[in-house]
Amino acid sequence: MNGKNNNIFGIIVGGGPAPGINGVISSATIEAINQGKKVVGIKGGFKPLFEGNTDCALPLTINAVSRIHATGGSILRTSRDFPDRVKEKFSVLMSTLRQIGISHLVTVGGEGTLFMANWIDRESRGDMNVVHVPKTIDNDIPLPGGASTFGYQTARHFGVEIVQNIMEDAKTTGRWYFITTMGRHAGHLALGIGKAAGATITLIAEEFTEEKVSFKKVADVLAGSIIKRLAYGIDHGVAILAEGLSEKFDYEELKDYEQVEKDETGRTRLSEIQLGRVLKNIVMQTLESMGLHVTIVDKNIGYELRAADPIPFDLEYTRDLGYGAVRYLIKGGTGAMIVLNDGHLRAIPFADLADYPSGRIKVRIVDITSETYEVALKYMRRLECDDFEGERLQRLAGITHLSASEFVDRFGYLAGI
């Protein structure tokens, strides 16, 4: 059966949840039906396609999707499941899509789903048009003009609310919180939450430019922040930690501190690593060796943000993207990602998004040379060069019961001294 002759538009969601998925499903379905097309949603992500299960194709109607745009989650669900021999079984996926009769495919997801969309487009050999809608709360897909991926703004919004409440608790109880947020490849979410909430300090993997970083160095940055606050009479604070920091640690060292699990794709499950707990224990040992007793509570946030009802920004944004994806396909387009740039919907070819020669999709990391990051640093409380001289040094050394020279020897390397 040739999918082109069936003129069926399919929608599939991959990767983790993100606020706004239902908005894309809704607007894409409505526009396609208004253009006289039949629409089916693939329930359960790519997994059933690899299994040859055509029952995963659910007919979508305007009545079924007209009000789902304001809800979190995904009515089509999602998954990261891939078979053990994905290359060998990819032909099954393609055959299943053709059996369903899909002629045009809208994929919704992050860099992993984008990779799959590119693969499907190449293997379809012209009998299926494919367009991708970028979705991730990690904000790590390189969109033009620094635009955010849909879901990021909502995740940050609710993350800021949580952190602000915890900041008030920290102030009330006189304690510190180490809060780990999602972001495997990039620290955008952690930095966005920390900067907007006014957290005491935010640590992201990008600031550590060495290939591997020790737990001690990261813990010392946090200990320095606590010491500096104590030296000026403040006994509380909140540190935001990007989960991607775990990928900067040596794998063997990481296993010494934490049980490491794998996700469905075989990658280390960073969200299961208790990064805050590990760093809390090291920091507390450091502080106690200096006669300082501080209460630190570790907490992870991330799953609380992924399926939240989208805020108006993402409600509007996803309506634009879903509409743009369908209009691109109807005009005969294929092999591209739909983006909104300066008020205009346009398509970026998959070829422009690939990192050659690896073939992987490019990842947008935090630019630590940008003024946006400079501003974030300016409002953090952390050890700086000026803290290792004069009255400041005496104040910091005094609180730790170290001499000035001992304090410089212990923490000076953090400021390049």
C-alpha cells in the first residue's frame, strides 16, 4: 500500500513529556481536517511501530481535540522505548507506517525524536513527507534567534514557583537546599529557574570547561557559597544544580557515590541520581571539618514540571507550531523542523541540524560567554577573586577558623588563584 495514495496525516510523540504537547496535537489535527485530510494519532510513541502493531493508530477528530490544548501530558502518550537491534527492526517501523497508510507524518519531540524523524524521512524514499516540531523542557535544540523550545517556558514558570517557596522555607528555618533540575545536555532549565527565582547559586555543567570534573571541585563551589553567606551573617540559601553535572563526573567515581541506572535507550538515568544528596554529604563533611554546622536538604524537581498545564506562552506557541507543521506538509515540504522566528513560521532542513560526521542532532548548550550568563553570575553568591584579598579574605578565613593563607590554599583554585 502506498501511503501517498491514502493521504493520511499521522502524529507521533517521542521522548519525555513537556507542557504543550496536546496543543500541537490539537492545532495540527484541526488544520489538517480543515484542509480535507484524515488524521490519526500514533499512541505510545515509536514502540508499537517497532512491534508492527497497527492498532496504535487512533483516528482523531476536531471534537476530540478542540479543547485539549490547555491540558498537560499527551493524549497520545509517549515513550523512549527502542528495540535492542534498532537498525535491523527499523524496516518493521517503516512497514507499519505504510500499513496504516500514513502519507504525511508530524513528529513531536526532542533531539532523539528529531533523529528518528530524519531517519524516517531518508528511508521513506519520497512516499512519506515528514516534519518535526521541537519539544523539550531542556531547551537544548538550536532554534534561530535563541527562541525556546515549547514546554520550556511552562517548566521554568512552575519551577520558579517551587524554588521561591523553598527559598522562603530556607529563610524561615535557617537551612540550605540543594535542588537538582532536569537538563541532560544543557543547563538552560536550571539557569532559567535559578536566575528568575533569585536562587543563591546555580551550577551548570557548561561552566566546568574541563572534560571531567571532580565531586570535590563542585562541592567546594557550594561550600564556598555557604561560607560566604555565613561570613556576612546569612545562615540560609538555595543552590540549583543541573542534572547534566553528573555527566561531567568520572563514571567510576560516580558509581562510588551513587547507584547508576540506565533508561530505555541505554543512557544513564540522570534523574535517578541523587546529585544533591551526594554533594550535600561532601559539603557537610567539608564544613564540619571547619567547625561549621549547617543543615542541608536535597531535593529533585523535574517530573513535577513535565506534564503541567501549559502557560499562555506555550498555549499560543504550540498552536502556531502545529498549524505551521501541517501547512508545510500540505505545500509538499518534507525533511525539516518547523520553527517560529520573528513572528514567521519557517522550516529548517534536517540536514542543517545534524552534527557531522557523527550524524547526531546538534545540541544547544548555555553560552557562558554571553551577557545573559554574565548577569546570572553577578547575582549569585560565590567565591570570587576579590574574596581572596584584604578585609574580605580575613572575614572568610575567620568564619572557617583557618588562617588567611590556609583559606587561599584551600579554596583559591576556584577563582584561579
